[in-house]
Amino acid sequence: MVYPVGSKQTLSMLTRDGVRLDADVYRPDSADSFPVLLMRQPYGRAIASTVVYAHPSWYAAQGYIVVIQDVRGRGSSTGEFELFAHEITDGEDAVNWAANLPQSNGQVGMYGFSYQGMTQLYAAAARPPALKTICPSMIGYDLYHDWAYEGGAFCYQLNLGWAIQLASETARRQANSDAYRTLYTAARNLPITDPVDLHSGILNQLAPNSHYHDWLAHPEPDAYWQTLSPCSYMENVDLPMLHIGGWYDTHLRGTLRFYRDMAARSRFPQHLIVGPWAHLPWGRKVGSVDYGPEANSPIDRLQLRWFDQFLKGIDTGLLDQPPVCLFEMGSNRWRQFDQFPSPAPIAYRLVTTGLAAMDEREGRLEPVRDGGDAAREPRRTRGDGDSTQCFAASDKTQNSNLGSADSPEAKTQNLKHCLPDTLVHDPWRPVPSLGGHAGFPAGSFERSAIDCRSDVLTYTTEPLAADLHLAGEITVELYCTADTPSFDLCAILSEVKPNGSVYNITQAYQRLPSPRSARLTSRISPTPHQLTLQPTCIRIPQGSAIRLSISAACFPAYGVNPGMGAAVHQGCLLDAGVITIAIFSESNGLSCVYLPIQQN
């Protein structure tokens, strides 16, 4: 039944410490009682996340009271805004208030993405009885690994842009026209003056209390992050949840980490949907690729069915369907799974003449053959790639025995006969970021001009004899030496089309050793390093090829490593030197990429 919608009301509540929180309330024009949908956000409630969701009046017309609330210190709500600091208690108070609104039937659900997704987790952590279900989208479960840092490297472009956006809202509330105009301009042309020193002059001047300064000052997964992260508070939370993500969303790691945690322990249904989208918007075109009409967001109708199921007790058929729904890029269709796919990975070794930096034809990817193609399982290391663990150490320099019964020492015995590929990183001209999940704009773009650079190593398969379906996590293991105490590795998996164009699929980034390590050792013998790429689901058609690109920078998505082994908030461009990295391979597959190939 579709209801007429009454006039929007602006209502206020008081938190337990006396702060007034303002909200816009949309109601069906009916005398009946209805469940409540609550969204809590920091960007001014009028926008109501309509960059990705239908307007609140659409949900109200479906028979819900919809509450869009300004969090503390944002919009017209009073109090001081401190990033995530008050969202557990304020969220609990908001749920209790919403449950007792006139015509509410006492049943509350929450929805929203990004910060609005986070407020759902914090409110759920308080376990208010009226909160019956949530639909968190694109969230950071462990804020260190899922939002601020990746592989020990600071997510520079994302974090700087977001901090400037939040600072502009503060300037607007203060009616500071000059500051607002300056920040508005900066958000559209990020003020990057030093790729190594990531401190921001504009934020130092106009937002001295910004969380950005604290995030830079805490380059390790320490107690600061434990206090801030939702995963510290969710142990006893159990609700039906619809988890929403995007293959090119910067927070996909957090979305999947939270989904896997809840799916492993919850008594209630946990469903997951991942589209081809970036953080926003959720449409058919992502980056420069059009994924067709099926990629247009189905989320509003899906959420409506979810809320009808759990807030109205209507059997919508959702629980008869597999819980995991993934958009397969390439075929441009939705696929359903009983769980998030994790097929036995197939190892492809890096083969080279030592000239992979100079000619794209010199580096090859070949299946590892042990009497046939071998499925070789990479050992999971703790950290960004562990989708359920919070606050893992960011030090990724430990030796590992990945994908082989041989020890790393045994695998390197024959290296004297190997000619490594040499990667020379010049901080004066770092390899630029283009799309992916960490750059802006995000998504898939044609990157052949980047792959042609001499500071990018490329390894490419032969054209595929048949369609190849990848679904799950991709792992890269590289045996490296470097001439500096610290260096970065960026791994990008791409599709090479028959016409020679190259489109990125997924990537990973890692700082070695990470800021947590105090060991500044010289690399005399190769050390294995594992990079876990952002999960994906894609069909690569017959005739295309798969490419792995390796570089030592991806700027400005991540800050440039000066090579000193210093923490991310230390050093400047003047300190940065040229870094030379050698990557080794040999016939037994020393350096490999592990592909999650779906056997259809």
C-alpha cells in the first residue's frame, strides 16, 4: 500500500547530557501507527543521503515514519562535534526517542552509508530494545585498517578531502564566509604541497581540532583506534542486518569484515549485497566503464523488503534467497551465493627477463604447473587482509611461507641464477593514482599510459582461451630487496583488452616495513611480502588478458614514502630519496599472484 505523505516536521530531542538534536520527520498521512526508519548524519539533514538513496518521503509513502537527524554539533543540532565520540550514547537516546514518537509502533530500523552507516553500528552497540534491524552500508569496522590506513600507509586523498568537507560544515555553522569559501575551493582542488609531509596547512589554520591531525599522529593500530572503532563494541550485538558495499568503495574492507564477523556468530539473518559502485553515486557508470542498466542501484527496493520483513512481519521472500548477492562485472549481472566466495586460489608466477620495467612484453604471468595447473593456498597473514580481526599489527615485514611446502629460505636458494626486475622509485615523479578504490574519482579507467612508465613493472598472461570468472580475494606474494629502510608496494590487477587498452580491476597498497616497525635493516636477501587486493567479482572474456602491475607509489591516493623508515607524520619531501627495489622470480613460482577462479 502506498500512502500520501504529510508535511515534513522538524522535531527536537534532548540527549542524556542536555544536548538538543534536531531532526526532520516524514510521516504517512494516516491515523495508523508505523515503524520508524532512523538516519543520523553529519552533513545537514536536508540532504538525507539522497546522493545514493531515495528521498525520505518515498520511504514514508511505503508506510514508515522516517527520521533524518543531525548528529551532535552538525546541522542545527547543538553541542560540539567530535568525530564518532558521542555516537553510542546519542544513538541510543535517538532510537529511544524515535520509538516513542506519536504514531510510532515502537519498532525502529536504521539505514545510511558512510558516516550514516557508522552511526548504526554505534547505536546498535548500546543494544536499545526498540532497534530491531540495521542496514549499514560502506562502513569502517576497524577504523585503522578500514578507513584511515591501508597496509600501514595513510589514505591521503580520501582522508584529506573528507576532513576538509567536515571542516566546511563547521565554518558554515559559525557563519564564517571566508573560511567556508576557502574550504569549498580546497575540496575541489586539494591543497597538496608536499607528497611526503601530509600535514595540512589549511586544516591547521581553519580546523585545528580536526580529527585529521589525530589520525596522522596515530600511525599504528593502538588504543586510540580501539576506542574509536565500532568493532570494539559489537561483541554482544545481534540483529538482522543487510550489509551493503561496492567493489570500488574505499570502505569495502570494513563492510566485508563486519559482514563476516556477524555471519559467523549471529542467530539472525545476515545478508550482503555488493554492487560495482564507488563510494557514490550508485549507478551504472563507475569510473569510465558503463556496467549496464542492471548496475543501477536496487538498494531502495531491497531495503524496503528488508524493513517490511523485520519491522512489519511481512514475508517478502528475502529469507528464501541466498544471503550473498554480488554484481559480476564484465557479464554485468547479479550472482547469488550461499556465502562470500572463497575458491581455492590458482597460482600464477611472475616470469621475466629482467626488463619488465622497460617493455610490457618482457613480463609474463604463467600458471604454476606441478603436473598441471596447481591450486596453491596463500597463507593468510594478520592485518588488512584478515576480514574478521580488529587491530592487527600493521607490520607486514614478517617472513611467510605462502603457497608452497618449501620454506622461504629454500625457495631463495636458486636466486643466484635469477635476474630480478628492478624498480626505481623517484619521489620527484611518483607513479600517479588512477581510479581504484582509494583514488578520486574511483572506479575503472584506461591506464595503459601508466603501465608504460619505466617505474612500473607489468606481468601479463597470454590472451585467455575461454572466459575467466574471478570472485573473492586476490593475493600477491613478492620476493623483494630494497636499498632503503622502508619502501612501498602497489599491486594492481587489470584486464588487457584485445585492442591493447588496459582497465584496472582491483588493487592493494602496503608500506614495508610499516610505521609499527622500528627495525631499519638492510635487505641483503629477498624477503617475501604479501599484499591482499580488494575483493572483486568479474568475468574476463575470452581474448582479453590479465595483467599485474607493480609500482612503489600511488600518489595522491597514498602519501609518498621517503624511504627513511619514519612514521607517516614525520619527514618531508626534502628527506625523500630514490628507492631501488628488486623483485625476484624463478621457475618454481617464487613471486606469484593467487587468483580466486570460479569454476563454472
